[in-house]
Amino acid sequence: MERTLVVVRHAKSDWDVPAGDRDRPLSARGRRQAPEVGRWLARHLGSLDLAVVSVAARAQQTWELVAGQLPQPPDAREEEDAYTFSGDDLVDLVRDLPAHAGRVALVGHNPAVEELVARLTGEPVRMPTAALAVVALPAWGAGPGRGRLRAAGRPADGEVTLAD
């Protein structure tokens, strides 16, 4: 059974707030852009089985705004291992996703999310804040380059390219 991974980079954070990296919240722009990711997912992808979200405040807030636009938000789990800037760490996280989950959203950070998509598909994909990439995989443990990029872009800009 084919798996679908929706990789989401958190929306724009507020650098003016005196907080450490982990606790930095979304900016006003980020709060406007994040719901567009959810609206795009609701229109183009349908339901999700699980969301795996970095423990960073900006990622958690992004997911809350995305999930608020979904007809049936999936169960979400906070994941310490998603709070990383390494694509290799995210590859390991994807490899360990539960077998029963066919469609999973992963909310994380750059450069890790760009590296993850490139490793899975063999295609470089630019992931600005509030961007997504939809990757089809033969299995969660599929090797490098075995995935197929189905869509990528930033919904708030109306710039999501569909590959199929």
C-alpha cells in the first residue's frame, strides 16, 4: 500500500519576541499563512491518519492552525525528534512511522524538511515558511530516492505545483 507523507515547514515565527528558539511563537504573518496549508490539504488530499509535530512552539501553533481547517483532524503527537535541523534525523523518524498510518503530516524545520524531501524523492524542493511537500512512498522505510513528489509549494501564495 502506498504511503503519503505531507511535509510541512512551520509558518513564519516572531523574532521580536524575547524567547529561545524552542519557545519562539508565530508572527502575525505566520498566523495568517498557516491556515492556508490546512485549506489546501482539505481540498487536495482528504483525510490524514496522523500528524507528527515538532515540540517547538512555532511548529505546534502551525499545526493547530492547519488542523483547524481540516474536516477531521487526525491524532497529533508531539515529537522531540522532529525538533531537528537534520534531514537524516527526519529520515529516521519517517522510517519509524506506524504501519497502520497511510497518510501522515510531519511539521518541522529547515533545513531538515528540505533535506528530507530531497532524500526521499531525489528532487531539491524549496521549503519557505508555511510550505508543504506531498511525497508518495512505497513504504515508510523506503530507501533514498524511492519517493515521488506529488505536490510542493506555499499555499498562502497560491504557488503549489501538482506533479500528478
